[in-house]
Amino acid sequence: MLSHIGHLRQIHLDFHTAEQVGSVGHAFDGEQFAARLKKAHVNSIILFARCHHGFLYYHGDETILGPVHPGLKRDLLAEQVAACQAAGINVEIYTTVQWDVLTVYRHPEWRVMHADGSFEGTPPFEAGFYRKLSLSTPYADVFKDHVRDILKRFTPDGIYFDFIRPDVCVNPYSMAMMERRGLDPANPRDREEFGFWNANRYEIELSELVHSYDPKMTVTFNGGHVGMRHRQAAKAYTHFELETLPSGGWGYMYFPVTGRFARTLGPDVVGTTGKFHSTWGDFHTLKNLAALEYEVFRMVAQGAGCSIGDQLHPSGELDRETYELVGKVYGELEACEPWLDGCKPAVDIGVLHPEEFLGGGVMDLPRAIQGITRMLMEGGHQFDIIDTTQSLDKYKLLILPDFIRVDDQFARKLADYQAKGGAIIMSYQSGLKPGSDVFARPEWGLSVLSEGPIDDTGLLARGRRYERHDFAQYVRAGSALQRNYGPCEHPVYLHGMDVGSEEGVERLADFIQPFFDRRYKHYMSHLQAPSSGKVGGGAVFRKGSLIYFASPIACQYEECAPLWVKHLLLNAIDLLLPQPLFRHNGPSTIESGYMLQPDKNRAVLHLLHYIPERRGSEFDVVEDVIPVYDIDVSLRADKPVKSVSAAPQGAPLAFTEAAGRIDIRVPEVNGHQMIVVEFA
């Protein structure tokens, strides 16, 4: 990770400028521009060749795409590139792919069309340039000529292609291309398959085009989300840049999920947040300093580079206050750089991504992956998010949250994994065969006894959210799961699976029945009825290296975060993974990332303590940094330790070694703190 160290302190400089704005770039001064970036510790920048309004910002070939912005009288991009390259700042050139409102007006026949005949994107009388061009149309070749025009005129370090997403499109061009591939345009599944293929093949073609000019040039594509389709397109990327503005709709859980998945695909990862209070184009606002620190440092704690989004004022002059803010954060980040270069994450848990089974995308991640990610982060565990195609060899424990169906091929893979000593935790429908209520491996000794209760509308109640917890179940944990839980009964509001077990399977927890399910004929008080004390079926089962939760615990935690649900999971992990990579005794608000620097023969532990709060109705904010003191941490290590220190301060820390673990007391975590373990 972070082999593209040039992307560690990057600015993504948006420049979507309306035609009504005159005197564009009139205040641009190359020396001042570069000096302001250097003072802010910026070492990489993304500069605009063409924007979503459809205008060029360089003296390009206007017969291809464009024209040059009517208010621009200078070759702005050329001057920006020259100033930055003279100052030693890495330059990526940005151009938009599928959003270009001017080209849409000129060629409406190139738009993406839905199956109902409507066009994708902004309606005619609504402000916005979000009208999508189809990659099946002649536009795809025109755009390649535009890329050639850029590369003939500039020698940047990289190209940033904005906005490529799979088209579920039925315009005549797309239908003809589908039919040539033997697909049926009337079949929704064929349309979806074609959309993924079309986006992937075009990204690969563009990457090959760029590298025909310079094989060392970096290439990345932004589609708002990196997910399952990117395994097939990963070879088109030199690195992934993950657009993830927490205040812009992505939220603070998007990067922890998507970053952990993207880093398993091969290319390096760069996270992108923004200096904006809300989202892109929020002019003349500044993000809280603590929030920007948090967003940047949690990127490097996962092995990613950092990019901060800004939008250049039409005058062409960088905002002084913005770069004072950026400089405060990037100055701290630059001091950390010796302990970041060449790092790779150390993990012992692999979490299967429900997106592979349920779909999902930008701002629409499945609830289960967010719930399980929250619990693992709050428990201090180090983990990747993976799919069923990946090797399982590096993981000591796999977690299949709620919806991970197991086909024959994956069942064989899991059997081999367990035979080699791997452990598995599954919940709810995970482990079942696709389209069936039969568990994929008879060796697990589990079977579904019934579909469970049906509500008054005729729907299965299991896994379904009811406002008044109509079908809640109580769980009583056995002794093995009672740490921080106790022998009492607690509810799981989402009804689970009715599962039985064979001889040799241990029941770690029981369902305790309420007096009755809440229905119009019998109800009690405001919510679910209390426990009747009668034992129902099994809630948690164990057979050897497998633990199965009958409840949808991942979705339940994402919905309302019952502490007892998290304790059940963390206790189960302790049974199967008694020596995790990392443990600490601090509050659950501490975030962590355990990285290895093989070339330096050392490990670097990142500890973060920032607390997002919902102070407005739209998104969480971070305003204050609240230090925590005297945190005891314990790391699993497979070789002797020479020294431990705090970085970048350099202060040595006392440590003890015993039974393959290093125990360290960290005096203070004030926002972000690195602990460096030098091996002998």
C-alpha cells in the first residue's frame, strides 16, 4: 500500500464553471498558486481539462469536445500544470466521462435511456448537469479522441476519469450492442450484465489508451463507489480513489467498509474527502479542523493515501483560508510519512461482503456490512472485507454476516479453509444454499426446522423490521458468551431463523419465548411482550471451529446498536480467536489500524479518537478532539521486539513481551497517535 506516495497529500481541485461566469481565471498567478499549495504541504493535485458543464479549460481541439469556456481568455490548464510541475507537485489531469450537459444538448441521442423510455438524470426544468452519456454510442470514440488531444498537449503524471458507472440502458446503440453479445435487451438481468461489462471494458480501453502514451502514467476512474464489479476492471486502475465525503451523503461508515474491500483488489487506494462543510461545490465553507484530521488520518490507518476536495473559484485564485486549513492537517501528515510509505495492513479476520449477494452501491451499502464493521471496529479487531473469489489463507477467522449464501463451490472452499484450521462465524441466512433453507455443509450439523411465524399480512416475520418489535425474541447466553452480557435475557428485535442441531453441536445461547407475538388480537404495553421464561429454539450454536447465530445480528446492530448484541459477537470471536492481532482497554470510540512496514522491519499501530456527532439532521460532524490517557494495548507478534516508540514524537515507550504478545501503555491519544514497534 501507498507505493504511490505522490498521492499521499493530494488536492482534488474541482472547476465546474457555468457559462454565465465571465473573466474566468483572471486572478490566476502561477507562482502564487504553487506557493500556496506548497505551503499547505500538498504534493499532488488534480487539475481540470473539462468539466460537467462541457467546457474545456485549455486550448484544445474544439471540434472534438468543448468548446473552451466562453469566459476564459488564457490557457489556464497549461499554466496550472507548468506552475505545479515546476514546483515538484504531482499533476493528474481530470476530465469528465459520462456527465457533460453541453454534449447532451448537442447529441440527445447519446443519452442513457431507461427501460420505460425516460432519460437518465436531471429533468428538463431542474437545475443540474447530471444527464448521463451512454458508452454504447459514438460518444465513446469521440471521448477517446478528446483523451488523445489532452495527451498530445500535456505530460501529466496521471489521468483522472470522472464518472463512469454501469449503464442499464436501452437506447438503440445499447440494444444493438447487447444483441451482438447474445443478450436480450428485454431481460432486466441481461441489461444489468451488459451494463457492468460495458463500464469495465471501456475503463480497460481508456487505461490502455493512456498507457500507449506513457506506461508509467497513473490512471484512475471515479464512479462514486468501488464494489464487486471492480474485480473485473481492477487491471485498468493504477490506484483506486474512493470518493467518500462523510458530510456529502456517504457518511462516516462508507470509507471503513469500502476502503477495506478496495485494498484487497490489488491497486493502491486513495481516499477522497472534502474541505467543504457539506459536499462538492459548497463554496466559501470550511470543514471543522478536527473532522478533516479524522477523515485524513483514518485513511492512512487503513493503508490509503489522502485526497482533499476543493473547488477553485472562477477567478482562478486559491482560497487562503482553505489552504491554511489543509496545511494544518497535511503538515501533521507529512511528519508521519516515514511510518506510512510501503505499509500494508495486518489483519486476521476476513468479512464476506453482502454486496456480492444483495447488490448495493454508493450511499447504499447493505445494512449487514455496516453493522458488522461497526462491531469489529468498536472491538478493536483488524479485518478485511472480501468476496467469495478471494484466497482465504491469510485469515484466521471468517465472518459471514446475515446474507452470505454458500453455493457448492464456496462450500468446498470453506471446507478446505476449516480443514486447514480456519474458524467461521455465520449469522441468520448465511451458510444456506442459494434459494434454499438448507445449510450448504451437512458437517455443520444445522438444519432449518420451519420458516417461522407469518405476520398478519401474510409475510414471513423473520429478519423483518416492525416498528413495535412485533416478533422480537429474547436471548439467554450460556456461560461461554456471558462476558459483559450476564445470564439475563435480552431482546433481538429482528426475528431469527428457526434452527435445530444434531448431536455434537453445542448450544451457546437459547431463544426465550415472549408470552406471545404482538398482533391485533393480543398485545401488551407499547412494544413486544415480556419474556415468558420458556426456552424456545437455539439462538447461537457451535460445532468445533464454527459458530452460528440464528439472528440477523449485523442488521440488528446497524439498526439500533444494542450493546448486548455486540457483546455476544465479540465473545464468540474470543472463543474462536483467543489471540487477536490487537486488543486495548480503552473506550469503544477508539479506532485502530495495524500496519506492517516490511522494508523497515517494523509495525505501526494507528490509534484514533474522534467522535462524530449528529448535531444537525443531515449529517454527523466532528468539532472537538477529546484526548484519552493511559491506554493499555496488546499486540500479537511473531518475532522479538527491539524497541517501541510514539511517532512522530519519537518518545520511547516501555513494553513487556510474553507468550507471543507485546503489552504497551500508551500515555495519550490526542486525536491520532502512531505506535512504532521495531523488530529485532
